[in-house]
Amino acid sequence: MSDDDLDLSSLDDAELVEQMHEDLYDGMADEIIEGTQILLERGWGPQRVLNEALVEGMRIVGVDFRDGILFVPEVLLSANAMKGGMALLRPLLAETGVKQVGKVVIGTVKGDIHDIGKNLVAMMLEGAGFEVVDIGINIDVQAYLAALEEHQPDILGMSALLTTTMPYMKVVIDELTARGLRDRYIVLVGGAPLNEEFGAAIGADAYCRDAAVAAETAQTLIRARRDLATAV
């Protein structure tokens, strides 16, 4: 039986969740929306649907993307399917007051208008359970500061694809330091010309070589920061 003929409502909960993981992997948005709706109608809470069906499915996608089994076009399809399910869950999560993993402000730095990588990172972060505020491309230091003030995120993400725009990341970090704000945020940087040495040299918390690594790193650093706060 093909996916086209498969009646999702005929599956039990465990089978449906497994099928949704496969449908996310294959970028099948309509099926993800339908599966999300079925689980909600069966009494699943929105947080459970998010974690077990969508986040876990995107985790599998992320692992295969990191390992070179999936490529950017396929991951974009998976992320788009995830967004279909999230459109149903987001208002329900807001109603229940469920706290997400964390909040991220992300943008491409001043002078750089590339956004495919940034968009992919934003989608993977959302797939990992983060609230993501994407402030776009060609973002100067004042715009970053305004977004941080408005949204009060846990993480600031900066992207650059040009070697000429990479140094602007340090301009932003230096300004945060000068204003006494640097320690409030986890700063993640990424983009094709960057590397770990550059990330360390400009004072970022981590360099992320791709979207899957960015999602994993964000989760790890958020947990570490919260564990430290609890210990104190």
C-alpha cells in the first residue's frame, strides 16, 4: 500500500507517530497536518504531539543531514512539513502556557543578503522546540540590539556567507560587551566561510557548521546554562 492509499486514522498511536516520522523525512506536509490533527483529536496534548511526533522526526532528519545522507532541498521539504504541523500546535501551546525549549533571535549580518542557510537553521531550531524570531538579512548592530531588547531571547544567532561580512559578527559581540549585555545571551555563529577558530576569536559561544549542528548545540548550551543557574 502506498502512502497515497494509507488511512492514517486506521493506525494506532504508536504506528501513527512512526508514520509521521517517515512522512516528515519525506517532506509530506499534508500528511503531517493530518497526523497532527488525528493525535489532537485522540486527546494528545499539543506538547506531546510536538515532542514525540514532530521534534523526534526532525531529530532523525537532522542526524541524516549532518551525516550527508540528506541534502538541503530535502531538509527544506521536511522543515516545511514540520511548519504545517506547527501551525496547528502553536496556538494550542500558547493557550496552555507551555514553555518552549528557549527563544532564539537570528539574522544575517550587515552587508550580507544570503538567507538559505539562516532559514534552514531557523527551521531546524523550530523543529527542535525553540521559538525562533528571524529578523532577516543585512542586519546592523542597532537592529540586533533592538531585536534583543524586544524579544529577550536566550540565544542570538548570526549568519554570514561572505568573507567580507564575517568580521561584522565581532562588531555586534563587541557592542554587546561594551553595553554589559554579552553574558545575557548565548551567541551562535555560522556560515560557509567560518570555522571554530574564527568563532572563538570573535568571542562567540559556539560556531555551528550546519543547521543540524546548530540545533544540537543550542539545546546543549541551553541545558548547561539552566543547570548552572539551578546549581547557583
